[in-house]
Amino acid sequence: MKTVLKIDSSVFGEHGVSTQLANELVEQLKGQNPELTVIQRRFADQAVPHVDGEWIQALMTDAAERSQAQQDKVDYSDNLINEVKSADALVITLPMYNFNVPSMLKAWFDHIARAGVTFKYTETGAVGLVEDKPVYLITTRGGVHKGTAADTQIQFVKTFLNFIGLTKVEVVYAEALNMGDTREPSIDSAKQEIAELVQA
């Protein structure tokens, strides 16, 4: 493993529990490989624009006919895709906001899902075009949702990742963070999960 792409989607940036746990994971990965390069996307500092009609039009316009503004949009999305393709592993934070992923993480998904580049459709269905690699999901919740109908995050994210070819997905949960005395034990348990994943 030479390169890790770290996606911090918490609106609280470095103060988010999911970010802090992701940092813990990356540090442990570095402990195994001091030469590890980390590419970081922190949405609290680098807002991800949502894909709109103009963005779709830019992607659909022939490269020779694009305006500079259209080319800038395409280049932005291309860069996000290239980061995913070039990384040997992904670390993605998933704080739960209103029962789902942060909206900018959904926007990031929309940028990297591109027909003919990260997936294609065949007679037997969709095929992911991104070379498979480990993906670590760090999900943090104020309440307890794991294994219930209220947990709409994990299946959605796994479905998307599988769609583009990423099937080696591990999930670390830190729940009940806003339920009094359970906060610190939950964080400690997540750290233990991280240590076990890295050592596996």
C-alpha cells in the first residue's frame, strides 16, 4: 500500500469524531508503512459542489466544443475520479446526518460515478471499472441505528461502492455518541475495531 485517499465528510472538520477516528486509522496504517502517502479531501475546508444541469451539460459536450467554464467543471470531476483510481485504499468518514450521509459526500459520489469511466452497463447489468481496493468506512451516530431500518447509510454506500467496482468494504461504528455516558466507551470500542482491522 503506497497511497491512501482520505475523505473527511464531517461538517465539523478536524473536530468531528469521524475525522478523529479516520486519523487514528491512517496513523495505524502509516505505522505499518512509514512511506505511505495520504491524499486528503476535507469537505469542511474544500466544499464539493453539487452536480447540476450545467455540470451534466459540460460532461456531455465534446471536448473540442467546451467553453473554459465547462472544461473547468469536467477537470474538477476528473481530478476526483483520478484520486480514487490512483489510491491503494480509501478511508471515508460517514457521520450520520438526518439518517443519511452528509450531502457533500453524496455530491462526491455523483462526481465520481461516470459511465464509461468508473462503471459501464452490459447486457447482464452494471460493471464497475475501478480496480478493487480496501475501503474503510468510519460511521458515527448520535443514537443507535446499526442493524435497524433507520440505518439507511451503510447499504446505500456499499451499493454505490460495489457499483463502481469497490467490494472490499469494512465498516467501523461509533454509535450512541449523544446518549450520555456511552460516548467515550463507544469511541474506545471503535478505536479497538480499527486496531484489529489494521492488524488483520
